Amino acid sequence: MDCAVFDNFCSGIGIDGYPQLRSYNIPGRPETFNNKSGHSFMPGESNEGSVKTLLEKELSSLAPTGLPAAAGTSSPLKPQSPSEAPAPAPAPKFAPASEASAKLRLADAEVALVYSLRQGTALAPLRGETLVELVAWLRFLAQGFPSARAQRVLQSWAKVASDAQEATGELRRQDWLEALEAQMLDMIPATAAKDPQSHWRLCATYTCGLWTLFHVLLVSAAKDNNSSVALPSAAFALERIRGFVAHFFGCKECARNFMETYDSCALGRCNSTSVGRLDASVWLWQVHNGVTLRVAAEQGRPKPELWPSSSECPRCNLVAGAGNWDNQSILEYLETAYGQPYDPSSGWTLPSDQVVSGITSTADGLAIRAAKRPTLKTGAFAESIRGTTDAAVAGSFSGKKKSKKEPDFYRFQLREKRREEIVDHRKRNADDMETVKQIRKSKRFKVSSESWAGLLPW
């Protein structure tokens, strides 16, 4: 069962991570007769050793009603052939480090964030240490996430969580879902929290989106120490990322590996008395590359090229292929790839061409919906409008230059959706007119002039 889809059911029976196996009503195992939760088993956390060992033991006790053994084997489980080995995860789209690609990565970070706030919080009841960590995570994001609009929404979500913490000590899941669905995070629609697949800009998986979120947060931490705005330190940002992984990342084995790396001060995390942006960003970059190598080895795939490649950042790898990296060049690359524009006087901002539409909230909770009127001959209005000549339209916009900046993806989606609605409406209208025409032609009688004479006053 995919708990990302059936999150309410999974949270109801206490699923707190994946992969996880639940067994029910197994003879000789009284703990499996709990109708609600059964017996939980997670690979790597059980004395059984592996899922296969457990299943072989359980299924052998069910013969002859259990699963039949595969042909040529004594085990009821068919051995996995090399061709059935796990396929590598879809690769993200390639985009050179630039201001334009940094915008796309910020959007992917926001998609991963809203998805994690819905799905990750379903892994355990929101009370006690889990609720404390959620409040701390949201408050950190509301202060350090590199988008002023997103910060306002994150502040409102943090208030929902902290109010529940102070009132009852528990945040009901239904209340939390209602809070998430009431507002968009920046330009990310609420539907991304349920299924992010159609909302990625460069990433193709949730894991990629999370790495993007972490890199964005660390690059943004303490971006301008001379500003009047107090930004979270890089060390605090790393601490909050660890807390998030520990409580809200569903892959328990992945979370355990990350925490072991963090807590053991691996890769020189604790070498510096003051962890700055360079130390934190480069440390996470090292962890990211390490995970990529480990997963490839576990899946039996060739050793992947470390990131960034020599073509992406020629100055980063001092000796090509030797893994001799220049940390300062790495930080500069990460800042270009993930950094966002920042105004020391007012905080995080976005280019004016992206401030187009959306829902924001004021400090007193008032929701403001803003939208820019689409221009003619664009998006949904690309088709000619009846009664308007091309010359007239062209004349009304003469002298205006087209923007060379990259169009916003969600504006494009909304325009295309509106255009499809207009086209569909016109098609249905034409069909209705044709139906009326056919009905008129097929009428079996006509009103005679004598009949009309009896109805009229003369």
C-alpha cells in the first residue's frame, strides 16, 4: 500500500515509516491478532534479519494454504533475478547553475516542503516531541526560507501548530490538513501536497526535492551578516534539518544513516568551533555525494560521477577525477545554483516578474487574493477574439518589447488551463447549436397560420 496516497489510513494504524510489513492473525504469534495494527516489521530493525527470512518462516507454517514454492526452489519466495533489481530513480533535468535555474530549484524546494508537511506529519501523532519539532521547524522556515511570501504562510502554519501545542498538547491531523489546504505556499498549489509529480520543475522525485530544500536553506542561512534582519545561523539550520529528518522523513533507514553521519561528526562537521555557511553547505554537499555513491553500490550500478561534474564547475575539482575539491569554489557553485536574491533592508524578495498572482495573509490573518489580468493574444487569449482585428490588437500593443525573462511556470499552467476551458466551451456550444438545428429540422409538425390567428389579438 502506498501510504503517500492512503495517508489517513496509514496514520490510523500507526505506520511510522517505510518499508514496513504488517502481519495479521499468524498462528503462534499472538501479537499479530491486534485487529488495528497487527505485528510490525521493518528491515534492519528486527532480529529476524530480513523480510525474506521472516516471510519464509511465516509462510512455511501456513502450508498447504500458503503461497506455493516457486518452480525449482524450496522456498515459497522466488529469488530475485538480476534483471529484477531495483531500477535507478529518475534523474532530474539538467540545468546549469544560474539565476534562472535557482528559481526553478526554489520551486522544487517548495513542492517538497508542502508534500513533507502533509505526508511526513502523518508518520506519527502530532504531540509531544514530534509536535515540538514541528513547531521549531516551521518557525525556522518562517525566518530563514528565501521567499517573503512563503515566510508569511509558514508563520501562519507555525501559529496553528504552536496554538495547538499550548492549548491541548496535540495537533489533530484534520485541523492540520485544513490549515495546509487553506493557503498556497508561494505559487505552489495545495494539490502538490497530495501528489507532487506534476509540479516538479527540475526534480523527478521527492528525495531530489528534499535535497534541494536542504541546499537552499543552507545557502540562504546567514546570507548577509551585516543586514538588520536576523537570519538563522548555518549551524542552527543544520540542527533543524537533522530534527526534520529524524521525525518527518519516512525512510527510516535513510534517516538513521543521516543522523549517524551528523551525530558522529563525520566529514569534519565538528572540526570548526563556528560552523559558517561554507562549512555547513560543503558538509551537506559531501553527505549528498556520499549517499549517491552508497545507493549506486547497493543497487549494483556503476559508480556515478560526483556532483558537480567538471563541465558544470571546472574550478570545483582541482584534479579531474581525483576528488580533490576546492571548497570555496563549491560554495560559490552552490550559491549560484541555489541562492535567491536578498535585500538587506527588507529581507527576501523575488523578481517583480514573479509577483503576479496568489494568496497571501496579513499579520491579522486576512487573506488577500491578487491576480494580474492576462493580456490579449497570450495564453488563453491566443485565439482571435470575435470582433477584434489583428491590426487593432497589434496597434494597441505597439512599441512594447517582449520580456526576455523566463516565464513563470505556474502562470503558464493557469493560462493553458484557461485556454483549454475556453476551447472546450466553444466546442460544447457548437455541439449544442448543431443539436438544436437537428431538432428543428426533425420537427414533425409546424404551427399553421390559422393556429396563430387564434392566438393573436387581431
